[in-house]
Amino acid sequence: MSRPPALNSPFLLGFETIERALDRVSRAATDGYPPYNIERLARTESDPERLRITLAVAGFTRAQLEITVEENQLVIRGRQQDDRERTYLHRGIAARQFQRAFLLADGMQVLSADLSNGLLSVDLVRPEPERIVRRIDILARD
């Protein structure tokens, strides 16, 4: 059974990309690992207003983490390998992989990424758009 389009109003023209984005978000995995926070950081004298995504990635080194932007999607991956030289009597901390994706609005840019004390922070900014008013000439066809 096909799902009716969410944005099927005749007044919403050209919003197919938004509908595809909503589909992509609804299909996203519900895996809660790694846990994350998203916060809004206020504008300061030296920095614009920005968003910060913070993921709890304890046990991962900088070399085991990868951050990419793929088609307006911020993708954060972590890859750990089992250390076969160790013999565990009890293993409660598993070496695991993860992929966490965040859909970005048009114009969003990654400012920086920082790994400190097991927390990976990624700062995002949306540059202020220029307000453009364009006059459209009306042709008279008499």
C-alpha cells in the first residue's frame, strides 16, 4: 500500500525534496547508540549563533571517528576493532561500530569538530541569507 504524499497541497509547489527528506528521517534507525545532545549556542562577539551536536563516544580515538557531509546529511561514523592480543576475564565494554546521521537544512555548514574527554562536539552554523526582492515585469498581451 503506497502512502499518500504528505505535501499534496496544490499551493506547495517544488517541495518534493522536503518530502523526500521527511521520508529519509522517518526511516532512520532508532538505535540509541551513541547518545547525543543538540544545543543552541547564542551569538557572541566573535562567533555567530550556532548549533552544537555532542555525542558520547568514550573509548574512541580521533583516528576511529569520521565526520562527513553527504548530500545535506551530516554523517558521523565510529569504527573500533577488537584487540585480539588481550585476554578478557570479563568483557562489559564491547568494541562496536556506529553511524549517526543528521539531516541538515540548506545552507547549514560544519564549523568545527572537537574530541575531548570522550565527547565529540560538532558545531554547525547557518549563514544569514541575503534578503533579495526582485521585481517581475508584467507583459501586456492586447
